[in-house]
Amino acid sequence: MAPETIILLSTAVLFIPLLSFVVLIFFGNRMPKQGDWFGTAMVFGGLVLAGLILSAKLSRYHDDVLQTLFTWVDFGTVAGIGPLKIELGIMVDNLSAIMMVAVMIVSSFVHLFSIGYMHGDVRYGRYFAYLGLFTFSMLGIVLTNNFWMMYVFWELVGLSSYLLIGHWFEKKSASDAAKKAFIVNRIGDIGMFTGIMILFATFHSFNFDVIFSSMQSGTIPLGSEAWLTAAGILIFAGAVGKSAQFPLHVWLPDAMEGPTPVSALIHAATMVAAGVYLVARTFAMMTADALAVIATIGAITSFIAATIAIAQNDIKKVLAYSTVSQLGYMVMALGVGAYTAGFFHLITHAMFKAGLFLGSGSVIHAMHHALHAKHDHETDPQDIRNMGGLGKKMPVTFWTFIVYTLAISGVPLTSGFLSKDEILAGTLVFGELTGNVLIPIVGFFVAGLTALYMFRLVILVFLGEHKDPARLADIHESPATMTVPLVVFAVLSFFAFYSLNPFGAADGWFYDAIVRPVSVVPASMAAAGSAEFEATLHHVHSNAMILSLTVAGLGILLAFMTYKWRKISADAVAGALRPIHSFLLNKWYFDEAYDATVVKGTLLLTRAFRWVDTIIIDGLVNGTASWTRAVTLGTKRNWEEGNLAAVFYLMVSGAVSVYAAWLTGTAIWPEQATALQAVWYGILSLGVGGLTFFLFYVGVGGFDNRIVDGVVNLVAYLAGFFGLLTRRIQTGKVQTYLAFVLLGVMVFFLWFT
Amino acid sequence: MEFIGIGILTWITFLPIIGMVAVLTVPKGKEGPLKWVPAGVTFLQVVLAIVIYFSFNQGMAGINSLEGMQFVEKATWIDVPATSWFGRIQIEYFLGVDGLSVSMVLLTALISFIAVFASWNIEKSLKGYMAMLLLLDTGMMGVFVALDFFLFYVFWELMLLPMYFLIGIWGGPRREYAAIKFFLYTLLGSVLILLAMIALYFSVTVMDPLTGEKIHTFNMLAMMNPANYEPGSLLAGIGTYWRSLAYIALFIGFAIKVPIFPFHTWLPDAHVEAPTAISVILAGVLLKMGTYGLLRISYPMFPDIAQAYAVPLAVVAFINIVYGALCAMAQQDFKKLIAYSSISHMGVVLLGMAALNTQGMVGAVFQMFNHGTITAMLFLIVGVIYDRAHTRDLDAFGGLAITMPKYTGIMMVAFFAALGLPGLSGFVSEAFSFLGAFQTHRIITIASTLGIVLTAAYMLWTIQRVFLGKPNERWAGLPDINGREMFTLVPLGVIVLALGVYPSLLLDLLTTSLNHLVNVVATGASMAMVP
């Protein structure tokens, strides 16, 4: 395959799901089976292409970056910059090729699974269309070579997530969750956008290559190191939103209102991994400080979410918090410098977490049908306290679920063991290099918690006795469209796909293909380089492996002791630690806190502003009108009409104008006034004062009637009076008139000479 | 370019007047021609706009150079011979377009055409309505093609009159209050513009090529040349007190139209009372006249002051963006919410303008166009539901996505375009405005990004309240959007999508001129003028 072919095929992979969306949204309802086969066939086709691209890329262009550019907007010759263009394009390197395949695998099998799971849904065709839109957006993030498209597809992913979470929008909780997801993501996005603005202000380009290479040659954003770190952290803010990191993690658990396959695709495997992908993409420009922030946020997130997961009773909520926790793990891995491990965990986690969600979907599907058969609409089909003993009735779901759980707990021979072990080793290296012990401690502690809550889930759902034995008879294994994807993801959770050595991820093709990029920030600000990192890794690795196996084993043991053998009573523990338990059950009260501050605060502010707008600003406008009217009418009329406010305003205005006149008068009053001046001044003051009083008493209208018109009438009267006098002159004789004209001319003549 | 010896710009400006005369001669009781004549006339206008789009030369800059103007028409209109104390008065019929105005010409033609179809259901004295609508059309188009200040002012005032009647007669319950408020407020602005215009007139002289005598002129291009300012005249010099004062007078005049906080309160009232089509025109075209005036007149004529006041302008832009968004969120009335969202979105235009660089200016002018199309869609959408339900209370609905699926589909395009979703045109212009503004005003721009979140919040909340949830029993029988309504919305939707995916379709027309404008502002301010 020539490089051009690879680019062309990647573009095809990108647009195939979009085609699926367009066809299904406009014609889905007219197609047989609402077009589910069409959408599914399209993405499977895309998957095949993506697989071909990956194998060609790895075999023939292993270390090359293939990309293409086209001019999207041309600003022409810009003052101070010169020619300015926005060039967009797609890029195929190992990172994007692997990610593309992962996205297509999950998307394809989620499509397949949905055919069974969503059967008979009200908006079945629409659902498949949205899946296509999502896949397109996600591939856009993966294949882009610039920040602009990254942001564009980033938001489009947000849109498709909004549409899919809100698929059952008749439910208030679903539409609330969709809205919340979009808005919380947007908060992260404006951070990311600000980061992009910082970069663009200096580099006048959005391309990763251009930005990174000029950074490498010493240009830093806005000429300051602080802005460089800020840019890194702000771009990471986008990842905080999308990858549900603390403090913006609150949307992801609510997003479980969407159909379960959607949770598998978007809220476990792909979209939420986009944040991790973004950090991996921009890793080279992260300063040591920025990376420390990233590692800390990741650690906090993984810890908070893992503690919450233990206390949840909704099967999807447990998995949701588990996802948040694992995403925190990946982010932490990137932050500590374990670049390859972080991205590796993204891929392995995508497979087993997609499996876990689809497995939970299979369980919910079975529970739903069993409850339906009993006409039971009260019992929650997602509450694990209503389950138990499902393993025997749903063997495929059960055994695949076991595989995923082993993988996420980090048990050897699974993919999860490989990636998790590398991350934990990375945190140890970080601890050793920077002296930060908290991060490795959190890392190992969370590994133990993960094993604990996952086995709690498995035991409560699949083992033991069913809550209502009569219901168990109606529980059936799901159809093949649903079990086949489960098996595929279970198979992909084994080590062999990533490295032939079950205890050494670094020996596999994956580690070969994904190499930590060289930092482009000034050396003084960069984190420890790869060489130093590898050297330290070498001597902590065996410790890390032993430790990670120990904590995972302890977690599993604790789970069996508590929930299977009942040596420890979970209720008693919860009772003894009631405040902590309710704190965890209520998810650390994040939602309540945000609601009380941000949401309530904003609503309060909107009300305050509405008040300001209508009462103050518009009040001034209307006030001008009323004042004008009041002035025209005067106090007398206003008083008669009972318009007391106007009278009051007028009196105030009158007082103000008298005071102003007083000030003016004292200012122009000569130091040594003569008596005559004093008389004139007194007359003038009385006149002005009287006029003002009169003006405000009768109003401008009255003033016009009485004074202005009065003067006119006076003039008319005087004219009449003088007319009477001058009538005498009008003798009717031409001679008399001529005499007067002559007199006039003489007067003018004398005047001008 | 001429047809039957008359220039294309004259055609596109005065076609509606011909239509108006035709409408007025339609005998009583004939409904058909009253609708089809305006439709035909505005359709011809759209055709002419398309001709302009395709024959527009993208390499010509315009702004302050006559050679760079396209489709120029120039003739003496009023010529009063010199009197000893006043000088010769020469007012020209001077039309032309450049990259700054061409997008507005296209927008005006498009919105007027759509407004005619949005007026299909008007029952009260249709003849008068259509005549007024067409007169308004001429006024708007004239503002965007006039290059003589006096002519510009005539068109500016011309559009005030029909607007007053269209709101005052065909509006909602409080129409008279809204119409008078609109009229007086705009008139106040006009007076200030008039004062500045007269001051400019007496300060600028050009040589008459025929007689060699110095004459005062209303020619805008002449007013942009610092060399034409008569030494010692009121507005000569750089950064003087009187120049600031004239700039502020112009600014307030245009600010009322935009509208810029705190001169905005006429807008929600006018929108709520105006019939749908008039809201569409008001938001789609009229608001742009304010920002267009700033770019066409204030910036190139007062580059020194424009630079000095760039920061205050950016602050005002920030207030518009955030204040408008917060006020929008507090509204109960669907139409009022959209009206306040306009204030917020026009703030983005101001922010891009305040950047004083190409990215920002391109963003601003592009945002003017996009806001025109997107907000027109939003008002049409409100109109659709108001026609059926006779209420605009946001909480009275719910679940319309089920009762009216097609309507919901087109609504989603408009709403997401308004909240700046990438792939739709609003995003591109917003992003460019912010990118440009960040270069000049970092902190203000970062603060303004808050508007991006707030807009998403109120837009999605509105979608949720009106369209999602269980269908409200009360609106069970509501018919979905009909063919005519689709016809008004779909073209706008297609443009929004096309420009979102490939904005160069329009931007290529703008960039040369706007680059030039940026240079004019930058060099004009630093150039020493004869005192």
C-alpha cells in the first residue's frame, strides 16, 4: 500500500460512518428493519479497512508519519503576520492507526449488540444513525493532525453523546443527563479552546507539527514559560471534561441514562478515552509542571471514583465509576511519564470495559424480560441487590464477565495485567524521580479497590441465590447478536494480542509501535526524559509486579470474604462506618455541592440580571419618557391627575435646578459688586427662580400655553394697538405713501454712509 | 454591470420600490398578487445577489479606494451652487460594494425573500403590509450599498418609517409601546449620526476636477483620507477632543442599532411584539447595520479614535456576550429569549471588531452574516410554534419532539448552530472572533469564553423544556411543520451547514477587503496629518 493509499483509505474509514448517519437519518424509516443492517455493515466494512491500514502501517511504514494537508481558510496577507492560512488534514501514525482500529472494533460490535438489545425500540432507526454520527466524530479526533479539527470533532463527539444519552428523552432524568453531559463538557472545552488560542496567537497555526517544531526551535507561547505551562494545562482541561476527570467527572455516571450499548461505546471505551488520547497527542508540549498537574488530577480522580464504586448498587453506576477511576489511571500514567503504558491501558481497557458494559446490558436485558413476564414494573432491573445466581442461567454472559473482571483487576494472563502493571511501575518511577510518594500509594491502593468492587459486583450478580427465586425461571441467555460481541471482547482481553510474553508488555508489538515522543519544551522545563525514566523503571519493575499482584489478590480475597463467604458482614461495616458509607453512597456529594453553588448561583445571577435589565436599564429608558411627560404637564396637572411620583421627581428636579442656578450665580458674581450690579443680580435671580418655579408648576406644556403663546398674543395685541395708531397715517393718498417711502430711503441712506 | 442601462446595485436596491408600486395598484380583494408580486420581486433580488456573488472580484480591496470598489455607480444627485458662506453642496448618488458590504447585500436579499414567505399568513390589510415590507427592503439594501454619507443617511432613515408601522400596526398586544420605543430610540441615534455627519462634511474638502474649486463633500471615501481634512477644521488632527466626540456620537448612534448594552432594551420589546417576518428582518438584517456602520464609517474615518477605544469596545463586547446570555437564561417567553440571545451573539461581532486584526475582523463580519441566518431560523421556529399554539411560554410545552419530529429536526440545526457547534457556521465565526480578539485583549477574551458555556446552557435548557420530555396532552393534535414553513427554513439551514463545513465559500470574498481595512485602521492612526 502506498502512503497515498493509506491516507485515502483512512479518509474513507472516517467518512463511512458519516454516510451511514446521513442515509439513516433521512431514509432510515423507509428502509427494511429501519436500516440497522446498513449501519452495521458500513462500520464492519470500516473495521476491515482500518485493520488493513494498521497492518500496512506497522509492516511497511513503521516509523513514518503519513499526513495530508489542504487549505481550508485563506486569510490572505495579514498585517503583522504575512500570509496566513488554516490548513487542515489527516494524519496516520501508529497512535492514530491503533486507536482507529480500537474505535472501529468497539463500534462494530456495539452496532451488532444493539440489534438485539434495542430490538423494538421507539426510535430504533434514529439510534443507529446516531451511532454512525458518533463513530464519525470519534474517528475525526483520532485522525486529525491539528488542534482545529481536534476541537471540531471534540464537540461533535459531545453532540452525539448528547443525542445518545438523551435517546429516551421522554424521561426527565435522561434529558437532564444529556444536558448535563454537554454543559459540563463545554466547561472543559472552553479551557481547551483557550489553550488553542494561546498556541495560535504565537504560532499562527493549528498543526501539531508546525507548533511542536517551532517550539522545539525555542519559540514558546506568548514568550513566557508560564503561558507554556498554562497552555498545556488548559488543553488538558478539555481532557478533564471529556475523560470525566475530577472535578468535571460528574456527568459520566448520569450518562448511564442512555441505552447500555451506548454506555459501552461512548462512556467506557471511546469518547471518554478521547481525553487520554488528547494528552497523548500533545504530550510533547507538556512541561514538567503541567505533567505534575495531570498526574495529580488523574490520581485524585481514580481514588475518588474507586471509593464511590464500592458503595453503589446500580450495576451500571458501579461500572461508570469504575470507568472514571480507570480513566484517572490512564491520565495519571501519562502525567507520571509512563506514556506508552497510559495509552496501552486505554486500548486494553476499551476492550474489557466495552465487554463489561455489554455484559451488564445482557444482564439488564434478561432482568427486564423476566420482570416484564411477571408484570413487575416496580423492581429496578439494574439494582444488583435484586440479582444473584444469574451465572447458571446466562453462562456466556457469566464467563465472559469473569474474564473482563479478571482483566480489570489486573490478574496475570489478561491484557489488563500487562497495562496496569506498567502503569504502577511508572508511578513508582515517578515517586523515585520526584519524591512524590502519594501518587504511587494512590495507584496501588486503587488497584486493590478495583479488584474489590469488581468482584463484589460479580458475586452479587452471578453467584449466590437470586433475590426472588421464582423470577430466575424467566431469566434467559441473550440472543447471539448479543453474545457474539461478548465473546469477541473476552478474547481480546487476553495478553496474547498485545505481547506474547504474558509478564512483559514491553516485549510486544504494541510497545514497539508506541514510543514516547521527545519533549519539545525548553530543557529546563521538561520532565525526566525517556532514558532516565527507562533506567529507573528497570530496577523497580519487579517490585511493582509483586506489589500489584498482592494488592489485587487482597482485593479479590476481601470481596469473597465479604460477599461470598460472609465472613465479614458488609452491612455491619456500613453500619459501623455510617457517615463514610453515606458519603460514598452519595458520591462525595459532588452533585449537591455543584447544584448549591454553580447551578443555583447562575440561576440567581440570571434573575438578578433580569431584574437589573427590566427595572434599572429599561427603567431609565421608560423613566426618560415619563420624565419628559411629567415636565410637559408640570406639578399642577400631575397633582390633579394623582401622578404623585411625577410630582416628587419634578420637585427634586426643581430643587436640583435651583441649586445649579445658585452655584452658577455665585461663580459669576463679581468680587466687588456695585450697588447697581446687586440690584440687577437680584432681579435676575428672582426672574430665574420664578421662571423655574413656574415652569415646574405648570409644566413645559403650560409654559408654552401661558408664556410663549402669551408673548405671541401680546405681540399680536400690540400689533393691533399700534395698528390703531398707525391707521391715522393711512390716508389713502398716493402722495403720502410716496413721502413715507422717500423718508425711509433717506433713513437707510444715512444709516449706511 | 448593467441591465437596460441601469447598474445592478440600483436594480437590487430599487426593485422592491417597483414591487411596492405594483402592490399598491393591485385592486381590492385580490389576495394572490399581493403575495406573489413581493415574492417575485424579492426572488429577482436573490437572483441579482447570486450574480453579484459570482461576478465579485475577490482580489479588489475597496474600503477607501474608489478603484477597489465594485459595481460602482456614481452620479451627481444634488448640486447647489456655491454661496459665499456655505460653499458648494454636492451630494452624490454613489453606490458600490466591496468585501465588507458584499456579504450584507447577499444576506439582505436572502432574508427579505424569506421574510415574504414568512408573511404568508398576515390577514390584516395585506396590501399595506407588503408595501411597507418592500419599502423596508429598499432602505436596508440602500444602507449597505451607499458610499455617500448623505445617501447612507437617507436610506438609514428610510427604513425607520416602515419598521415603525410594521411593528405598530401588525404587532402583538403591546405593539404601540414597542413601535414608539423603537422609533424614538433609533431616532435619537440618528440625530447623533447626523451631527457627526455634518461635522465631517464641514471638515472635509475635495478639489472639483472640473472647476478646480474646493468643495465640501459627503463622499465616504473622501472622508477616509486624512489629507482631505481642511487644516483648522473641527475634525482635523489626530486624537483630538472633537474627533473623540464625533466618534462617540457615531458610536452611540450605531450602538443603539446593534444593540450594545445599555442601549438594548428596545430590542426585546420590539421582537416580542413584531410579527414573525419582521422579527426575522430585525434580527437578521437591521442589527447588522449598526456593526456595519461602525466598520464602514467609524473605523476608517476615525482610525485614531478606534484604536484608542479598542479596549473599551472589547469590554462592552464582553458585557454584551455575558449579560445577554444571562438575561436570555432568565426569560419565560420563547421569543424574548431569542431576542436576548441576539444581544449576546452580537457581542461576539463587537469582540472580533475590537481585535483590530484580520482574524477578528473576518470573524466579526462572518458572524454578522451567520447571526443573520441563524437568528432568522430561530425566529421562524418561534413563529411556527406561536402560529399553532398562540403562546410562547417556554413551560407550556414539552415533548414536541414526538408530536412534531420534522420541526424538531430543523430546530436542532438552528439551536446547535446558535450555541456554536462545530460543523455549523456560527462556530467558525465565533472561533475566529475569539482567536483574533485573544491576540489583542487576552483577559477580556478569556472572560468572554464564559458566554460559550452560558449559551449552551440556555439553548439546551430551552430544547429540554419545549421539545423533550413527555408530550403535553394539550398539544396532542398539533400539526407538524408544513411545506411553506420548511421552504423558509431549509435554505437557511443548508447555508448554515455549508458555511460551517467550508466557510471559504463566503470568506474568500471578504478577506482582501478586511485585510485592507485592518491596514487602514493601523496606518491611519499612526499617520501624521497636517494640523
